[in-house]
Amino acid sequence: MASLTAAERRAREQAAKYIDRNEQLLAAAAQFFGAAEEAERIAAKFDRQRAKLAEGEAAEMEACTAAKAQAATAMLDVGAKQPEAAARLGISTAELRRLLDHAASADPAPAQGEAAQAQAAADPEAPDAASESGEAAQADAAATGQSVGHWQ
């Protein structure tokens, strides 16, 4: 190989600096992209976990809503009117109606509370079956000295 001139030597030294710098930049970029891939993997993992949690929450909240709806319906079944039941439960009558709708959609057969509501809406002066059964339960409880469970 022929000996290098001073200019060629100087050009090679300068190029070596750029090659060194380029290798460092490539290594830093590879580190960055590796971390970005790991971040995407972690985000996907937590997205799956959040989706599972949301499904679990929805199922548990549905069970609670069904239990609340059942309790609200039970209040109507013993003769409470919607405004009274809502007041005792500390909810609005609109929320009570949503619960009753929920109970109705969960049970295809009309609930006794709904039948009593329909009867009361049709003839507000007529005593309803729920009131009569509630009064009968109160009379039975009074005769035996037991509580019916009504809040006073």
C-alpha cells in the first residue's frame, strides 16, 4: 500500500471521529427504540388488565343495582308509594323509577310492585293489594308482638 499523504491521513482521522460519533448515535437510538417497545408492551398489558377490571366492576355493579331494585320493589310490595319509598331510600323518585325499570327488565313477568303501581295509577282511590297485604302483615305482627320491619 502506498504511503498516505498528510491530507489523506487528516481526512481519515476526521472521518474516524464521525464514524465514532455515528456509532454512539446508533447505540443511543437503539436504546431509545428498545425502551419505546417495552413501554408499548407495558401499556398493552395494563390496557388488558383495565379491561378485565372494568368487566368485573360492571358485573359487580349490576349485582348491586339488581339488589337495590329488588329492595325498592319490596317496599312497593308492602304498600309504600313511590314518593315515600324514594324518601326512605334517600333517592329521587326518578332514580326509584330507574330501579323499578331495571327490576322489570331483569324479570320478564311483572313484579307485584309494578302491578300495584298500575292499579294505583288506574284508580288512585281504590285500595291496592300491596297495601292490603302490608296492612295484614302489620296486623299479624301486632297480634304476635313482632316488628314488620317498616321504618318509622
